[in-house]
Amino acid sequence: MSKIDPRPTEKPEFNPNEERYWDARDLEGELRRVIEICHNCRMCVNYCGSFPDMFARVDRDIEAGAVGAERLGSDDFTSVTDHCWQCKICYIKCPYTPDEGHEWLVDVPRILMREKAQRSRRKGISLQETALGEPGVIGSMVAGFAAPLVNFVNANRLVRKSIERVAGISSEFPVPPYASEPFAKWLQHHEPLPGAGTAGKVALFSTCLGDFYFPTVPANAVRALEKNGYSVFRPEQQCCGMPSLDGGDLESAKAKARFNVASLHRALKEGYAIVGAQPTCTMTVKNEYPELLGTPEAREVAANVYDLMGFFDKLRREKKLNKEFTKPLGKIAYHAPCHLRAQKIGYPAMRVLNLVQDTEVELVEQCSAVDGTWGMKAQNYEEGRKYAQKLVRGIEAAEAELVVSDCQLAARRIQKENGVQAIHPVEALASAYGVAISRASEASSRTTEEATR
């Protein structure tokens, strides 16, 4: 019989502002309790590398005379955590979570995030985590005038190998290109479509990916929103903080959360609908900000932020969506990112794009194994490729004319493995409306990359 009771003696602590969150003994006990529950269940064995590693370590101890997970130590916890890319799918599928009302209160992603945070506090933040943790800061320094030159240099194999040795960023992962024109600059000179503002106003959380790497995503969001009668405003913003959370840097994540909550809360009070352009970022605002900050403002912003395609789906439900489409999209393979699924809002992009004439959307519900910064790390690249093969096969099997994904990092995996460009569903929607802005500059960056290989 197990020595570990699956029922917690008190509610697990996931609030980093509480002293118990940083208690190493409390964390050890909670890790052993949760790991033993997972070991007995094993439903998630194929989701990621964490679970096979976890089960093998418990099995090893059982063979040596243990009853269950009671002998696991810090090296075991470190290994299990480092295989986790925080996709959240195990939480969505688990029958023992708080969301399911179960008394065991299992939350594997949060307990592993807590382990990483404690470890980072003890040992410091590595250069690798620092480099990957600030995409907004780095993007703001490079995007614009310097972008073509930096993209050209980054495309060189020898340069990428050098970066891998120094910073641990895989030379094989197709890192996002820097934009020649950041989104904020484009928006500053943008001429709104006729009718913009007649239906309302949107504060667009364009995200650092949209601002500095893939500006055609928020730009097409602006065009599609204006087509539906909304004026669009870009509030002051920083990176959502998920890359910092991935690296265990909770102080940086909290600083970003405070800045964004203050800005988004002002917009909310001024009557703007808050819409986020990337699912990881909207998930972070919804699920992490209330815990990180614990303020009424954080909870209010979290309760009122929409996923971008979720906002268009809201208009569909309210029978307010503009359906004056001018262009069919044909057969679409739609990749549903894990961090969209973690929001439990279904597949809004599918529901919206299926309204376009002569358009058929096929769902590919598989993980890209990128999920923020994890898949970019040199030590994780091959493991990420392995777990992404279901996605790769799903895209191939769809035999689609167009591939879309709400996540532009997952799109990089698709581009590398399938050899096709996956665009954001809002780009497809803007195309169907006949108001799309092309990705000509990004296509130029890819051509440069291919030429230098």
C-alpha cells in the first residue's frame, strides 16, 4: 500500500506571493504526492517527455524496494520539470484537477512551474533563459532599420552554431525573423477602413510576437476588426511574461504583468474591448496574472480579455459578424494550439472560417512541442521534433490548400517540418474579406535564409 495519501493535507499553494510557495519541503511533499497519482494513472504517458521520465524514475525506486514515489529527490524533480514544455494539455485531460471538482487537486503544470521557480531562485537565471525570456526587449532593439541585416546574419549556419554554443538556442529551430516595420509604426500611419468605430472600439494586445516579428498578424487583425465596424487602439504593453515564467523568473514575469494590467485596465475602463493576438499571451493574462498579482484589477482584466478569433466568434454568436466575404479559402488545415485549448473556448477560428463560401476547415489537434521557449532550446530540439510528428502527419494528411495556426511559433515548426507557411486565422479572414496585408517582407526573409544555407 502506498505511503503517500493522494489527498492533500491542505490546498496546494500556487501563489508566488505566499510564503509557503517558496517552502522547499512543502514543494517536495506535493511533488511526490502528485507524481504518485500520475504514476498510478498513466493516462498522460504519450503527451510529453515528462511523464515517461517520471514513471521510469518511480519504477526504478519500486524495483529497489520503494512502495511508490516516496524516495524521489531533487534530481528527479529537476529532470521531470525540464522535460515539461508547459503545454497544459495534461491539465485539460486530467480527471483529478480542481476544475473537475476532484478532491486530489492535481495540477501538474503549476507544480512543475513552482519547482522551476524555486530552483531558479536558488541557482539564478541562466544565460539561455535570459536570452529567451525577453523577446519584447530584443525585438524592440532589432526590429525596424536593423532587421534585414540581422535576419541575414541569423540565417548563416555558422552564426547560428555560435549562438547555440553561447546561448543554448538551437541552430536548427527556425527562429522568428525580425520585422522591417514594427506593428506600432504601421498602425501609426494606417488609414482606417470606412465604418471603423461604428460598432465599438478594441484595445489590441498585439504581443511582442506581433509587434516585432509577425506584424502582419495584428495588422490583418486591425483590418478585419475595422471591416466589422471597430476602431483599433494599441495600448502600451510589454511581453506577456510567459517566457519569463518558462525560465522560472517570476520577478520579471510579475513586473511585466503589473505593467500590462495597468495599461489594459485603463483601456477597459475607457470602454475598449480587450483582444489578444496570440493564444499563449491571452492564456497568460487569463490564467496567470490573477495568481501572480492577486489584485482586483488583474482579475478584472483576466475576466474581460478575448482571444482574437474568439472575439470574431462572439460577433458570430451575436449575429453581428460581417459575412460579406469576397474570396473563398478552399481546403484549410487548422492547427489548434495547446494554449488555445487550455483556455477551454473550443475552436473559434474553425467556426468563423467555416462561414466563408467554398471553404472547408479540417482540425489538426496536435501539439507542436514548442510552447513558448522550450522548443527553441538546443537540448530540447530533437525531443520537440519527436513529439511534433503527430502534428506534421496531421498537416500532411489534410492535403490542404492553406494551413493556419493561431500560434506563430507552432507555425515555425510547421514551416520547418512540412515545408509550408502556416498563417494566422485572422490573416485568412482578412483575405476572405478582401482587405488582407501580405507577408511579402517575411517571405523575403525566408528567401534570404534559404539562400545562405
